[in-house]
Amino acid sequence: MERQDKENNIGLKTIGELFGTRFFIPSYQRGYRWTQQQVIDLLNDIKEFNEERDGFYCLQPLVVKQREEDTLSKIREANNLEEVKSLLKGDWEVIDGQQRLTTIYILLTCLGVNNPYSLEYETRKSSAEFLKNMNSYDNIDYYFMAEAKKSVNEWMQEQLGLNESDKKNYLEKLKEKVKFIWYETIEEDTIKVFTRLNIGKIALTNSELVKALFLNSSNFLSSIKIRQQEIASEWDMIEYTLQSDEFWLFLHDKGYDRPTRIDFIFDLICNENALDIESLNKEDEKEKVIGTDENRTFRYFYEYFKSSHQDGNNDEETQLQKTERAWQIVKSYFQTFNEWYDDLVLYHYVGFLLAVGSISIEQLVNSWKAKKDKKEFVRYLKDEIKKAIGDNGTDYQYKEDGSDKRKCCRLLLFHNIQTVINQNHAQQSNDKYKIGTFYKFPFHLYKLEGWDVEHINSSTNNPEEDDDTRKEWLVNVYLSADEVTQKDIIKYFDTEDDGAKGLLFENIKNGIKESIYEEPEVWTPEEKNRIWNYALLDSSTNRSYGNAIFSAKRRVIIGKDQGRLIPVPRVLKNGKISVDKESKYATSSFVPPCTKQVFMKYYSSAISKSNYWTKADAEAYKNDIDSCLEKLDQNN
């Protein structure tokens, strides 16, 4: 029977609806290989799911393609009505899902159903006949099928016993309440489809299943099929935009592992019941109808498109209206994210809240819908930011137990965010340039590298007399020393004689005093652990310089900004020092703007003690943080 539609078709089919269907398992698939544990797990899942609570048990997609055949001629030659019914159901090539399909067949036969549907493996010509009786076997496929039957019978004996009523109830549940996601593909190259679904186990995503619902030809008037093509094109445009990490990581943390990203929009619509499906307004009813597993979003949209048929609204115009309504809601979500991304203030405030995880996208979307204008929404964002960073602002101290570290990190990130906004506002008000957006904080780089709080002024003190403390001090000043002094430092680690080491250390110390070593201020532990002595640094940069002095850290930060990893000294287990000879390329040259400005002494009106972070520098830095926090109380 030749199909008239020209796109993939999708739906849900109960096991009972498969009765009489003919299935063909092509040779490019491996044979039946389910283990006893896989069989038992499926049987238990079916037995344990609650019909009253869950509605039905949904199996993974059964991906099929209708085989070409002369159905009318075969119907004329049919011997009885059952054969005609089977012919009308079609002959299907199974591309994915054959393991479950075969297991269900074996289960049905064990429950007393004879030949529920036809299964033929291309590589096993007698497979259809074998599955009917499962007598002796002479190949590995039949062995696994026989073992599966044995597992089913043993399970039934243990779980259902001799109670025929229990068996009957289990069979009825299996036939009526267990459903496959039925996915008909029209792609000519079925091997290509199979490879995509099985090499690396790339399963059909919810978006692919939902797409088949949206683009079903029955949703479009025959006279305006072009709208179907337009939706397909708009769909691709949305997915293309979401595939940009710069856009995606503005909204999300790293780690989203689905191959298609438009899924998350459908998940939002499902979670919020944005299509306003009346039967799903109550959460307990919603779970009963669409479930809670990974395919619940697909079943949500399936319920939406199915509802018009149940209401008797089957005409093309009604279906088109439903499709348009649903698609406009999908686009409205995307357009919201796009507007946030393109707006200078919304991008940075929304991005900050999502980066620190203090609010969800769902909450932001709902607030966006509820606010009357952008100004009111910005006020809401500022209030949420104040909650996220706390009321004490720059009084944060880094406690030894780490309890305030998260708040310090949030405050420093906000300082960077507000600094970028301020710079952009300055450019926008410049009559000469009037640049819409001069610079956007790159949330994608920030999230990919793992930034955290680190001291600006390290805990390095004056060199002591014992060898271990001297070595620590020398390592910490190494990066700030000239090439001759660096060679002397390496020589110190290689020297065994204590007397020679003492003389060498004094020479190094005196040389450093003349060039980079100035008498540092004395900072109390409390002063060192205040926000004015913190900056954001990525974990790899932080590890690279350890407890180095300010000037050494500055070199590392400059190198990072240039895309280089500066060679840093490492003390080996044998007590020797190791330093790479050449710098390496960094994975990213991104340094948060305020971190860069700290090591440039940008906040200080006059530079003193250039090799150290002074209290005057720290006070100026703190004042700038305070001025950024004040922006949260302003209405613009």
C-alpha cells in the first residue's frame, strides 16, 4: 500500500494494536541478544507500574519503515478475513527496537497468545516458525530467544504462580497499557538511520519526535503546504542559534548532553503546560497521562495534537490553527531568550543570575511574562541579584570553613558584570561612537573554565632561616626575578652543602631586594581575608602560581591574557625544582575584566610598590565594588 504523506509519522501504539502486523528484521541488525536480567527488568517494570497513577507504560521508540508491496493483489488472494486484516496493517522493516519487540512477542506467547504478530529475521529464514514453538535450536540467535522464554516462564511461575486471573490481568495490562512510541520514517537509506540510532547509541530525542508531530501533513491545508516548509526552516534556525556555545552557555551550565538543543524549549513548555491542555492542569493527572520518564515531553505534545481529534475537530483548518498556536508559543520562548541575549542590561543581569544558580530559567520566563515592561523586569532582576549576593555586600570575609566563599565569588562576578555594563553605557553616551554594545561578558568562557576566588596579596612572608621556608619563598618569587636570579634559584635547589646554600640564598635575597623585593606592608589575617583582597581566577591559573607574590601573579595573568601559560616552578618529590623551558598555549585567553584591572593596579590613583598589592590599592578596589553595588538601588 503506497503512502501518500511525505514526512515521518509518529504516534503511540499499544501492544494490542500491533496484533496482526508483519515485521521484518533486516540483516544489517545484529541478532537477538537480550540477557536474562534485561528480560526480567522489563517484566518487573510492566508489573509494577501503576495504571491508576501512571496511565500507561511507555516503551522506547519502535522505528519502522513500510516495505514496498502489492497489497491489493495479496488481499485478492487472501484465504480469510484475519489475513486481510493483517495485510491492511502493512509489512514493516524494523530499524530500531527489535530487541524489545522480540521480547514482547515471547512474553505474549508465554501468556497464551498464539502468533500475536509476525516476526521474521532476514538472517534466519525459519525465525518466524521458530518463535511459534521454540523447539530445538542450532544457532546463537535462537539460543538467546529460548533463554528469554525460559526466563519469562520462571518469572511467571515466581510472580504469577498458577493464578489464571493474575495472568489474565497481566496480559490485559500488557495489551492495553503498554505502548510503543511508533515512529515511521520515510528515509530511503534505512541503514543510515539504523547507524545513527545505534552507533554511539544516539537515541531519538524528544525534539525529533515532536518535530514529526508538528510537520505531519494532516496539520496543513493542502493549499498552503508552504507553511509546513516555513516551520521546518524556522525550526532549523532556532536549533542553529542554540548550537552556538556563546548563546547556549549564556542560558545554561556546561554539560547538556543532548544532540539537539531545542529540546529544552519543549521541556519548558511541557513543565509549564504552556499549551494549556485542560486535562493536564492538575499535576497528579499530568503525571498519569504523560508520565515522568525521558519521553514525557513528547507525550505532552502528542496529547495536545491528539486532543482535537478526540474533540471531533478533524478538519484541516482546525489542525492548522492548533499547529500555528503551538508553534507561536515555541517561537515566543525562543524570542524571549533572543531578546535577553541582545539587550545589554538583560544579557548581563539574566546571565549573572543563571550563572550563580540562584534562579531557574522557568522562574525568569514567568516573571518576564508577568512584568508590564522591561523597566519593571530589570527592577525585579536587581532585587534577585541583591538576594543572591546578600545584604552585607563588601563586608564578606573568606572563612576558613569556606562558608562565605560562594558569596564572595558571586559578589566578584557581579562586580565584573556591572563594570562591563558601566563601560557599555559610557560608549553608548559617547556622541562620537554611540556603540550599542562595546563588550559582552563571555559567560561561555567563564562557565567552561571553572572560575573561583583567590587571594590577590598572598600569604607569602619574609624569608626565614630554615631550608623549607627558604625554598617556598624562592619558588614564590621566581617568576618575578630576572633570568640570572632565576638560574641562581635553580642552583640553590641543586646545592647540597648547607654553607654554600646559605651564602647563595643571601646573594639571591640581596639581588631581589634591589629589583623587585620591597618591604611589604603587614596585613593581618582578617585583612587578607576580606573582599578587597580577592579576585576571580580560573583553576588552572590558580594552580600554576600557588602562593606567589603579586608581581609573579601579575606575570601569569598577563600571559593568560595573551593566550600563554607562563612556565612556573614546581618542587619535585626529591626536593629539586623543575621549570618548563617554554611557555605553552592556554586553552583560552579570557581573564575577567576586574581581575585584569586588579593586576594592572587600575583602581589606584597613584601606583606605589608596584610589586605588591597594598592596602591603598585594596581600598580603591573596594570602593569600586561599592559603587557597582549602588547601581542595584538605582532605577536605570
